[in-house]
Amino acid sequence: MKKLMLGNEAVARGAYEAGVTVVSSYPGTPSTEITEHIVKYDNIFVEWAPNEKVACETALGASIAGARSMTCMKHVGLNVMADPVFTASYTGVNGGFVLCVADDQGMHSSQNEQDSRHYAKAAKIPMLEPSDSAECRDFTKAAYELSEKFDTPVFMRLSTRVSHSQSLVEEREKEDCKLKDYVKNPEKYVMTPGNAIKRHVVVEDRIKAITDFAEKTDLNSVEENGSKIGVIASGIAYMYAKEALGNRADYLKLGMIYPLPEKKITEFAGKYDKVYIIEELDPFIEEHCKALGVNVIGKDAFTLQGEYNPAMIKKAVLGEDAAEYDEAGEAVPVRPPVMCAGCPHRGVFYVLKKLGMTVSGDIGCYTLGSAPPLESVDTTICMGASVSAAHGMAKARGAEFNKKLVSVIGDSTFMHSGITGLVDIVYNKGNNTVIILDNSITGMTGHQDNPTTGYTIRKEPTKQVNLITLCKAIGVESVVVADPFDVKNFEKVVKEETEREAPSVIIAQRPCALLPPMRKKYSGHCEITDKCRKCKLCMKLGCPAISVSGDSVKIDVTQCNGCGLCTNVCPFGAIEQGD
Amino acid sequence: MNIMIVGVGGQGTLLASRILGRVAIKEGYDVKVSEVHGMSQRGGSVVTYVKYGDEVYSPIIGKGEADIVLAFEILEAYRALPYLRKGGKMIANTQKINPMPVITGAMEYPADIEKKLAEKINLQAVDALSLAEQAGTIKAVNVVLIGLLAKSTSIDKSVWLEAIKETVPEKFIELNLKAFELGYNL
Ligand SMILES: Cc1ncc(C[n+]2csc(CCOP(=O)(O)OP(=O)(O)O)c2C)c(N)n1
């Protein structure tokens, strides 16, 4: 029977069926569930690496050693691993090597909307793009064949709507795939200039050969409906086009988006009055067509931003309006994401706001400390930037500014790329204060273990990185552990450490409220007693459970988990932990 | 059939869409379920789409295209109004959860949403939170609402029961079946 699977789950199934034995990834929405589903199969080594570069190198090493391997990341993760990726293109592979990159059109959970197809072209690595879960499974297997046939890494490009939509997939048997022999081959794997010069020739010949393959493969397919309109599309945009236009257009569906075929496109386009390129984000296919001298309509009719949908395609191509609908006719308040009730980060930002700190922020649940009413975060750029950007800020503005400046970085993010920034601070005589928000988990992406949690992805106990000794080893002499829910003490610690004329680290330690032990620990809910003087200081916490009704403050019992942070903030002892 | 499920991150909308997806497969349809993971799961507005029929291409539902909107919270129901097709049906939990702009006082929670919706569309508003409490836990709101939804479709009740049994963890089956019945028999 067919099974309903997320696109990510289907990629995992494809990897399993293709006989993959080593997978190394770093989490990132919308790619995370690929790796989380592969773990469910036995006899595959699967790990969360500290960052994408390490993950990519691990998977490449496994490939060189003869295994079929995989690494999965979100689009910005590909930036982090770009270094090994570009050279992996030169070395090629031994066992098949597939890199799954998930773009986030519409930025549901990302800091930018980059189009990773450019990486395929820049690194000269072929890229496949499935449109639904069945193709996720099929294309993953095709990617391994391609990888070994042409001796190249292969990209699988996903997107939020492909990764996070469930559709039907038929499971097949696992292929019998053996570890390939390992043969020492420095000309291929030692990329000194002398060897790399020769490998570059191989890369260019390879991409020509794969372009020929692109002309013939059924990954790129034509669907004729006798229309005068031609559509060239791939990925989720193909599905939108299909729904919008049905049999009123002919289609060239591109399953392989790099390298793109030339003859196939020219021949297809030649048959129609009008040819539309329907692709989200950048005009990647469009520019290829235009370079071939093919007359197509692309970004003149469609936006460069965000997600597409069938209604906009119908309007642009057929001039037909979308369905009618009702509207509220008044402003409906937005509901942005918030830190959960019981979130340990809330105590940190309450204190930082109170002290008027400049906060060099980072990426994780704590990015939500930028939203009202906590509003303490000044910058959010990319993982790790909180530490190094604060170093730059302090060097630019001097000691006084630095006394009111802190970096905030999560435990997973610190392991990912915060450590090197801290080394920079110590080495180059900075005096910054870095607050590591140690909530014992990788929160934002849905609770993945990391090197500081003491468990592997399979929940086996393992060595745990000790943040205190790590920071001390780097050369930070003052490392203080403090509970962010003890707001008085936390405030004192922040004041002391920012005053210090030396680099310092504060480890704000309290586990995420959604972790099972904390769910057990917190119970019942808090209550406001008649000692309340309506000062509304508790409202500054931005807790989703506390709100003002009329002139009194109220706790919503369906939202409160009884964490008790508000009881520590109330100056009149008017909030009690009930049950 | 286009069904849009809306709510607040953490309310269990994903489970509801998974049960619904399973029901649709059992009925032999092509199905697509579009979920949201990541950032918005942290107390933000969440939307999932379930589409089934002979062949489904796009996993998303546009404005004016939902046959049924199943709303876990009344402000989210209001927000989803434009997605309901003319003549469609909305099933909404009357529970109110204040969004942060309301908590900070930057905006007001609109008054009388239920009444305003009922004037425009076919609305079934239900206090699903109380029913879930009756079933044993407020966390069962999602399955109470699935019960209500089941009653609005022509799919046989036994199919829904099977899908619930296959989707929820073993030890919560009984509780969830009770929650389903409370919604279904309303
Ligand atoms: C290069 C890169 N990889 C992955 C992500 C996705 N991502 C966003 S935040 C985050 C981890 C956050 O974990 P942590 O630092 O422990 O903070 P928490 O969310 O637990 O507060 C990840 C993996 C990203 N934004 N950028």
C-alpha cells in the first residue's frame, strides 16, 4: 500500500533503498526531518555534526572510503559547507555522495531567501529537484546512480513545500549495495595545485557529459496537451503550474536543473506562441533560456520574492481572476511566534532589557528576544555572528560601549560557530562578555541533540562537551554559570562580567521547558493573588500566559506551565505558584 | 476536497492533519498534506492544508478555495476567513489565546468574532476546550475538533476511528476516542 510521507521522509526512504551507510548533517528547517527519518533505519551510521562544514567533510570522507553517503542542510547551511563542496567537485567521489539542500521560499523559518541553484552552477555539481514525495524517493535513488556514473557529488534541491508536504509513496526493496574498494589515489584526492589543475579539466569534461545526459534523461520530461502555451518549470512551481493550468498548457518539467539541456529546451520552446518559465526566486532557468536565444516570459510576469501559488499563475498566464472570498473588514492582530511559557531565554532578555544592554544576537529560539516587549536584540545575521560581530563592535566603539554590550548565543550555535569568534576575542585582546544560552538542546529546529547534551542522535549516552572547561581552555578566565530564572542574581552577574576588563563568559543554564524532564518539573500554573498592586512589571516578561484584562492582570491557565519566572519578578510577592 | 486547519503553534494541529490525511488514503484518494515546522511552531499562527481527490497537484490552498476551515482558536478562524470558499463551512473552537501584540497592548483582540463570522459564513462554533476537559485533558482539543469535522463529511465514522487508532500513541487511544465521540456527537 502507498504511504503518506513527508518529502523529507521520502528522501530518507530513497537513501535507505539506495544503500546509504553514512549520513552526517546539521539541523536546519526545512531539511531536519531527512536525517531524523534516516535514523529510523538500522545499519546506517547517522550523526548530527557540530556544523554543516564538518557534516559535509564527514560524508565526503565516507564516500572517498567507498560508502554511499549523504549530508542534509538548509539553504544557509550550504554557505557554511561551501568550502569543501567546491573542492569535492574536483575530487569527485568513490561511493555515491548526495547533498540535500532545502531552500525556504517565503522564509517560513530563515534569515534570508537565497536560491541554492546558483551553487550547483558555481561548483559545477549536478542538481536534481523533485516536485513531490514520490519524486523525492525516486530522485534520491537516481542521484546516487548519477553520482557514481559521472564520479561527482550530486545536489538534491528541496523547498519548504516539498520537504514539509506529505504525499503518497510506494516503498521498494533496499538495493544490495556494497562498500566500494578503497584505493589510494592522490591525483584524485590530494588537491594540490598540480593535481587540481588536472582535475579542473575533468570537471569541465564531466559537466559536458552530464549536459548530454540532461538531453536524454527522463528526469526532464515533456507533457503535450495540444496547447499554444508552453510552460517550463521544476520542483514545487511545476505543481502550482499544473494545478493552475491543467491541460491548458504543455509542459517541460525539469527534474534536473543543473546542468540544463540546450536542445531539449530549444526544441520545446520552438513549438509555442508563448513560453513561460515558472520558477520561484531567481531567474535561473530563464537566464539559461535567454542565453540560448530562446524567447521566454519569466520574471517580467512573476515576482523574485516569496512563494508562488496557483492563483497567481492563473492570473499571469491566462488572465483569469482567483476565486471570490470574504474578508474580516477590520485589522486582525498578527500572531508572531513567541518564546514559549517557561522558556529559559525569557529571564535573560528581561535582565538585558532592564540593564539597557546592546545585544549582539544570534540564531535560535532566542532570536525571539528581538520582539516586543523584550525587544533586546540589536543584531541577527547568521550562526556564530553574535560573538564575532560584538568583537568588531567593541573594537569600533571602545571600552565604554563594550561595558554595555553582550553577545547571546545558544548552546548548539556556540558549538556550530561561536567558538572561533571567542578565540578571536581572546587572541586579539577583546574584553567582550558572551552569554551562552545553555538550554540543553537545539531548540529552534525541534529538539536535536548536540555536542553539549551528552547524547547522540540515537539517544545513546556519549561524551559531553563541558562548556566551562572549553571556554577556559580558549583562555577565558572568568566563566560564570547562572540560572536565568534567578533574575536578581543573573542581573548581578551580567553587571559584574560586563564591567570586567577581560573577556568573560556567562553560561545561562536552564533546560528548555519543552524537554520531558522540565515538563514533569513544572506543574500546575501560577496565580495572581490579591496582593497585586497592578504595577504590571510582570507584563514586561512578554509571557504568552500573562495579559491585562481591564486594569487587572490575568494568567491564562491553558497557556501557563507554572514555571514560576513571574513569581521571581513580582516586587510584591503577589504571584504564587499554584497547582 | 480542500480542508484548511488553522491554530496556534503548540495546539496540536499537526496531529489533526495527519489523522485527516490517513482517513483520505483509506478512502482511496490521492492526498497531499502541507505542514509547517520550525519557527511558527513557537506560539505563532500555524496553518496546515489537507487536500484530497482523484489527483492533487499543489499542496497549498489559496484564498477562496477551502471547502472547510477547521480553526483551533477563534482569532485564527477570523484570520482564515478569506481562505474559505463561498458556500464553504467553518468549524471553530471558541477558545481565545492572546497574541503578543494584544498582550503588549499594541492591538486589541477583535470583539464578537463569532457573531461577525456567523453573519458572513456558515459557522459552527464550539467550546472544544471544555469538551476536551470532559474527555480528560485539554490537549485533546484537536481530536474533539476532528470529531466535529468527521460529522461534516460523508466519510464513514469507522474510518475515522481506525485512523485515530493508527495515529495516536497506544496509551492515549482510549482518551482520544472519547474526545472524538464528544465532538462527533455534538
Ligand atoms: C548555517 C545555519 N544552519 C542551521 C540553521 C538553522 N538553525 C537555526 S537556529 C538553530 C539552532 C538553535 O539552537 P541553539 O543555538 O541551541 O538555540 P535554541 O534554539 O535552543 O535556543 C539552527 C540549527 C541556520 N539558521 N543556519
